Amino acid sequence: MKTWLKTWRADLLLGLSITGLVILARLLGTLQTLEWKALDLSLKWRPAEITDPRITIITITENDRDIVKSGVRDKIKRPSDDSLRERLRQRQYRRSSQSAAHL
């Protein structure tokens, strides 16, 4: 019984000292670089996410900015609201028919 108690105390002391060292190292920031590398690696290894079809990315180029600054935007032929609505309806119809085909 006494040998078991001595072994148990030694194991407890070793475990607590290692835990204390790890907590101290984290508080001092010495493990931060390793944590960042581990996070980077886990993000690289995760599966690719499916893109959301509801998201549309619109880019504004230098040419677009120049047009707005020069005041020429009134001379540019822009689509009407009705034609834009019709285009959106067509895209939504295409997407819904494509997603139905995948089911």
C-alpha cells in the first residue's frame, strides 16, 4: 500500500508540474506561434466549402470611377429596371431548374 501511495504521489506531482509549465508557457505566449501554425494547417486541410449561389460579386474598376467623376454617366445607355428584373427572373429560373436537376 505504501509503494502504491508513493507512486501515486509521484505521478500526481509530475502531472501537475507539466500542467503548470504548459499554462505558464501559454500565458507567456511562447506557444502562440505553434498554435497559429496548427490553425493554418487545419484550415488548409479542411474540405472546400460550397459557394452560395445567392451571392453576387460586383466589381468597380478604375474605368467605372472615371465615368462617374467625368459626368458622362448620363450619356451611357443603362438597362431599365424592368429589363434588370427580367434578367434576374431568368437567372433564378435557371438556378432553380439546375438545383432541381441535381436532386
